[in-house]
Amino acid sequence: MEDPLETYWTNKLDGVLPLAHDLRKQFSERWVRFHTLPDSKRYPDTGSEYDIILDRHNTIFADIFAANAGLTLVSTYYSDATTLTKNNAKLSERDPHSTLWKSIAYEDLGDDGFNEVNWHLYRSSWTWRKGVFDEILRLVVDEETDNLMIVDTKTSCLLHPYDGGLDIIASSKGERDRLRGLHTDWLSTHKSGL
């Protein structure tokens, strides 16, 4: 039986490692970044700023996902051990049906040189509706999880929420440009788009 996530990753993302922060470099022609607070502010200080962040995410999601679209949430658990363990209890509470997709060894430049860390990537199925990811997005905003990706394999679109914004790898340059044109005031003013 065909695995839609694996097929998408192989055919649309050339089988690159599922490291969300690297995808914008590898697929720059289809990448766009939106900032989730006015004036590119990175972290919220008030409840109303959390509301702005969630509203912007949900607005962009609605621009991309059809009502009741089937989505895949990919989350990452980091461990020095090769054994599979979910070490992020808060994310596990909000995504209790996730199952292992794959594990990769990744060398990260830490404070004292290169450290090899095992990235255990989990996946779960979700049905899109406004607010469905709000509790998980709050974890991202508060830096309690990262390397999170939301994938719509039918439209070939990948979203990577991070603390401060949302990266999108669209299905095409045209789709990227359409999305960029919808919310120009949420784009970075930096020429790199970061």
C-alpha cells in the first residue's frame, strides 16, 4: 500500500532529510515566510499577541487547506539514544496518536563541537478545521517543540511553524506567489525574506 507522506517526500521534496529549518534553503524557489506578529516581533508578551499569532496561522492555513482536508503532522523527538522514546510530554498530550515515521542521526554544532543527536520523527493524521492546531502552535511559539511540519500531500504543500513565524514550501512558484500576495504586510522587509 502506498504511503502518501513517503511518496510526497520522495517525489516533491527529492527525498531530502526532514529537517524543517533546512527546507527553505533547498526549495527556495517555492519558499515563503510569514511573520506572525506585527513589525516582525518574534515573541508574544500578552494574551492578545498570542491571539494575533493564532489568527495569522489559521488565516494562512485556510488560504491553503480545503475544509476537512486530511493533513499529516510531523513532529520530532530528540535523543542521544537510538532507542525510540517520546521525550516531549506536552506535545505527546496534544498529539497522542502519533506513530514513528523514521529516525535519523543528525550532527549538530553544539556549544562544545559537533554532537550527534538522534531525531525520531513521528507522524499523525489530522482533519483541518480552524483552531485544530492551536494548542500545538502555542508549544511552538513558547519554544517547547520545534522541527514541526504540517503536510498536505494532496496539494503538495508543507508548512513549518516556528517561534516567530511560518515557513511554507508551496507546490509551485505560482502558488508561492499567490500566498505571498495575500498577506504582503506579514512578509519580512529583509531582502532575504527571513
